[in-house]
Amino acid sequence: MINSKYNIKYALEGILVFHSSFFTAAAMEMDSKIDTCILKTPDRKLILNGSTIAGKLRSTLENIFGEQDDRIKKIFGYQDCSSRIIFNDSIAENSLYEERQCVAIDRNTGTAAEGLLYDKEIAPPYIQFKIKIELDSSDETGAGDLEILRLIEKLLSGGFVNFGGNSSRGSGFCFLKNNVVKKAVLSEEKGFISYLLDNMEKESEASGAAEVQLKTAGKYSSVLLEYELEFNQGVLPGDKNKKPEFNDEKTDSDIMPYFMRTPDGEYFIIPGSSIKGVLRTKAESIFLKRNVGYICDPTSPRLKGYCNKSYKADKKPEALCEACKIFGAVNYASKVLFSDLIMEDKISASQMKKVEHVAIDRFTGGGIESCKFNETVVEKPVYKGYIALRNPSLNDMNILTHLALEMNDGKIRTGHSTRKGFGRLAPKLLSVKVFACSPENEVMSALTGGASFKTYKGAEFIETFKKHLSTIENGRNKANE
């Protein structure tokens, strides 16, 4: 038995399931063929290290409670005071990962920007990590500690926390499943033995903070949207030449659709970077039409890094253009995060269609010799993914609503060969989760209805959100005065 002041042990256990790709950089691993390697063990199994979990959760809680909150400092530690919370490393049971090629898009031509191609190793969706978070507590701090642990549990199970890099471009969206909070009183023989045997008793849901009532110094809100994109003709995401296992002559072509091998099988995927790039480009066009001022172009040799240099000098978001304030810039995180989109059904030959093309001679109107090529598209698929908003302002919500309306009107396409009819999409909102403490605008305050967490079905959220469109428009006008 333990006679220490901290005689109570709490543990949050569960399985963290990633519903998009996963990436954590391996700083010490070098590969001349790849720009960035993924973190893995010597036997090539994927790692979610405890420092990644600890850093992201601490920063999230400091946003919620304020950086100087005494309770957070005492749990996570500070100078001359050790941490009372332990985050264990987690190793996946498989070693699935692959190379993904990425490229910046030229704002003027809509094509790949020259010299900005890069690649990285990335893990597929449906990777699972068993996680365990242990917290040393006492009779004096027990109630407050349990409230914090319950809050962490709700944030993870609700999908409000992303782990790893490139979260704004597809990676890191995850949900905690089979989660349970356990307790052991180490000063008692029974509790001490149960802790040693890893057989701690489940803590009652009614105890601690089953429904957390936040009284915070910080101002933090997050919205998680689950949605579908239905392509009424077909889509060709990416231009990889990797072939599915069943591939044959009927589907083999010069340009193949992008897919990933997951622990559950092969799935067609649209990378989140593809969606973000298309929507950012459209948002920049909308901003210019609204005469909001200068919009930077990081792909332009003449103006490259305009917003980055301004922000680096002033360290104020006001130094960024309107697009960078929402979609991010170097040294400034994006406020909107797009997960990878995954087809609900596994890959089958019946979903693929081979399309033949030939270049046309501009003078004769006939086909040009040796210029025939073909593409394999995914026919009429439905992809599902997530969008997360961090601390959305009225102006952010206004432009994102405008983009949603443009998508619904068929004015936004994604993927390869959009000029040939592919990539036209129809969005459908499935559900919305809202988390907020001390929301900064009336729309977020109304959506939460005074609660910390609230969940809407898609149609219900749209109907509720309609009531606030005038408020959003007024907020945009005030921001542009």
C-alpha cells in the first residue's frame, strides 16, 4: 500500500480509432527518397507517442481554462513541480503506411505550382491505438481531477481533438471508443492490489463530471461537422499509378483513382488536402469579389511569403490576409480542418469505369497520333468525412456558409479532369457536434444553448443555423468597416 499524499489513481482507457490518415514526423529518420518519414518502431510498427497526446491535450485545456489556470498547471506540471498525469506511448498492431505525394496549387491557373511538389509517409484510416492516461490524485483534489479527466474523455470521444501533423489537410481525425474511467485507492489493500494487477474498478458515470459545467477563464469553441459528398457522375481523386489488388485490363489505365490499404481493406479516398485546396481557392475568389482587400498568393514568385513575413514581424493575426486568417499560413495554424474523405464501401471492380481520351488537332479537328490516353474514374461514389472549426468568428462562419452554398449549387468540383465532367459534387450534412466555453459571438452561444456540449442531426442544425444567418452577415459587415 502507498502512504503518499496522492493515494488515489484514476485511469482513462480506450481505443483511439482514426477516421482519416495519421501522421507524426520522425525527426531522426532519414530517407533520401522521401521528404518526411512517419514515426515507427524498428520493426516498422506505427507509434502514437505519449508526448504527442500530452502536448495536444494540455494546449487544448489551456485554451479552455486559460494558460495560467492553477488546476491545469498542477496536473500537467510546471517548473519545480512534476506532472501528476502520465501519458503512455501506444503502438499499433500493424505497420500499414505508404508514401503520399502533395503539391501546392497555383492560384491563377488552378494547376500544380512549379517546384512545390513534396512527399511524405502517411498511415491509412482505421488505424487503432490502445491508450491509457493515468492521473495521481488525492482526497483533497479528487473531485477536480476527476472533472478534468471526464472532460478529456468527452473531448476525445466526441472527436474534438486531433493528433499528429497535417491536421488541417486530412490527418489526425480520431474518436475514442470503448472508453472507461477506472479508480483505485492505493492506501487500501484491495485498491493497491487491483492497481498492481491492472484490474482497477470502473468509476461511476454519475461521479465527477458526467456533464461538465465549465467555469473557465479561456474562450474556446469547436464545431465538428460530419458530411457526405455524392458525385453524380464520377470522380478521379489524385493521379497515382498504384493498382488495387484485383486490378485487371478492364480497369487498368494511365491515371488511376487514389486509394489506401487500411486494416479493414482497400478504400477509395479523397485526401483532405484536395478539399482544402479547392475550397481555399474558391474562398479567395469570394473575398476578392467582396473587395475585402489584398489576398496573398504564396505560389507567386513575386509575392511569395507576403503574409508569412508580415505575421512573423507583427505576431498579430491582423497582419494576415482574410484567406490566411481562416485557412492558415506558415507559423499560423488553420482555423478550419478537413479530414480525408473515405468511401463507405470497400473497393470493387463494379465501382470503376475506364474512360478513353485522345488529344484533338486544333487545325484538322481529328485525333493527334500517339496522343491517346485513358483514365479510370470512380462511378457515382459517396464519400464521408469531417470538418472541424476552431474558435470560429462570425466572419469565418459567413465565408464557410458561402462555400457550402456554392458546393450545393454545383459550382465547386474536386479531383482530376474536372473540365471533362468529373468531380461535380452534392454535399449532405449528417451531424454536427458543438463544444464551447465562454463563446465569443452570439451565434456560437445560441448553438450551444448554455451547455458545454451539444449534438445536432444534419437537418436539425441547418434549420437552427438559418436563424443566425442575418447575425453572421452583420458580423461580416462590421468586420469589413
